[in-house]
Amino acid sequence: MGQNIRLAIQKSGRLSEESLKLIRDCGIQVPASNGTLKAVSPNFPIEVLFLRDDDIPGYVEEGVADLGIAGGNVVEEKGRNITTIHKLGFSKCRLSLAVPKEFAYQSLQDLNGMDIATSYPRILSGFLQNNGLACNIHEISGSVEIAPGIGLAGAICDIVSSGSTLLTNGLKEVAVVYHSEAVLVGSPQTSPEKQQLIDKLWFRIKSLQQAKNYKYILLNAPETALPRIKELLPGMRSPTVMPLATTGWVSVHSVIRENDFWEQIENIRAAGAEGILVIPIEKMIL
Ligand code: PRP
Ligand code: ZN
């Protein structure tokens, strides 16, 4: 029997849904966990472990899991001996300093000497040190945002995503300490058999990610506009050009970076293109 790789993902919370979706989008079936801790895929040699996000770096370091999907914030805070294989581009949030909204904040210096409550003492102390601030860090494991209200601390350092938690607690964000997103982590030593499976999984994830950055574009243009349009839409190798039934006209198919799209679309139209269609790409193998 071949070996399975074990992937740890968050059981419930901000990362869990998208982590599972990512694996499933890779064509890997994962049975619904129904509260169990482990699910074995019927079509890929992988076991998915459903764990608390804070525990994932530790499990990967100890080799209980070969891979994990965790927040960059948690990985950084835990400081475990694991490797970040890649950023995954979802669950973007920031670890920020916040103070009561009445606080007349002007610069970081205003926080010097204050009591700051956080679940991220390691990241915070690094940040304070880099900025020449000396503060008292109060480590608490949750509900950090109530600390100022109950007089435990004058400021907090916590995860901000939509900002609604800060708002409902009468706090305002004053400085970003760390930009976070979901990351794929692995153990520094892996057997060649497992590494092969990890590479296979990573190849699929990469194809999905690349696809997200690009769009498929189709358009009609007079033949005379082709040289200019080819310049604007170089595509993967070069665009596909097909004749239309109307003489002197062609259909051009290519791919375009999502980020360049709005910028380029005006140039493409100015070059004479019409009937432009832009279609999402599901997977992209370069
Ligand atoms: C964070 C943080 C806030 C909330 C902020 O907790 O502690 O409570 O998210 O999000 P918002 O800006 O969208 O309101 P998280 O969900 O990461 O849970 P955990 O720290 O307990 O794992
Ligand atoms: Zn957590």
C-alpha cells in the first residue's frame, strides 16, 4: 500500500471553508467531516485532518501532518521549525494595533509605555522593538478587543479583517503590524515518496492560482489592426487568429492578465477591436 500524505486544515473558522474548497477544486474528493477529525480521500492519497488553526504549525513540525494550511499570522507567531511552501492568496487580513476611538492618536510614539493586550506577543514584541517602543504586552488568548473597555490595557493588537469587531467595541485601527493570508506549510524533512505527492498537489494548486490571475479574451478585428492587437495581447505564446466569414476580418483569442485588463481594454478598442468577450479560466498549465 502506498503512503498517504496528511494535510491539516482549520476545523472551523475563517480559513476552513476556503481551505477545503481549494483541495476540492484540485479534483481531490474530501468526504464531509461530520465532526470527525480525519477524512480520507477516495481519489488521491491524502488524509485531511481538521484541527484548531493555532495547533497546525506544531503538528506539522512534529510530523503528525506533512502539510498544513494556516494563517501566516499563526505560523509567524508560533515560530515553529516548518517551511512556508507558498502563499495561497485567501483569508487576507492584518494584525493591527487599535486604540479606543477617543484616543487622539498621531504617531506610533503615542503608544510608547502603554499596556497592549494581544494573542500575538511574539510578532508584537518584534514590531515594538523595530520601532523603538517599550510597552507592556499582556498575552490573552481570545476576546482581545474587550481589553480596553475593562481597563486591562490601553491598546490592543489583533486580527482585523472587515473591521466590524473593532467598530462594535469602540476601537480604531492605528497601525498595521503584519499583513497575513493563508499559507501552505510543510515539514522541513519529507520522504521522497511523500515529496512526490506534495509536488503533485502543489502543481494542481498552482494551476488554479495561475488561472485566477488571467482571463481568456476573444475579439473581432479588421485584419489591418492585427499587428497592434498582437502587441497588446501577446498571450501565452502568441494569440490564435482565425478568419471571420466577413472578408478582411479576423477573430483573435488570447489570455490577458486580470490586473492589466481594464488598462488594456481601452487600447484594444482603440486599435479597432469589437465584440470583445472576456471569460474566466478554470485551470491554467504553463
Ligand atoms: C479575529 C479577531 C477578531 C476578528 C476580527 O478572530 O480576534 O475577533 O477576527 O475580524 P473582523 O475585522 O472581520 O471583525 P479570528 O476569527 O481570527 O478567531 P481566532 O483568533 O479565535 O482564531
Ligand atoms: Zn485561532
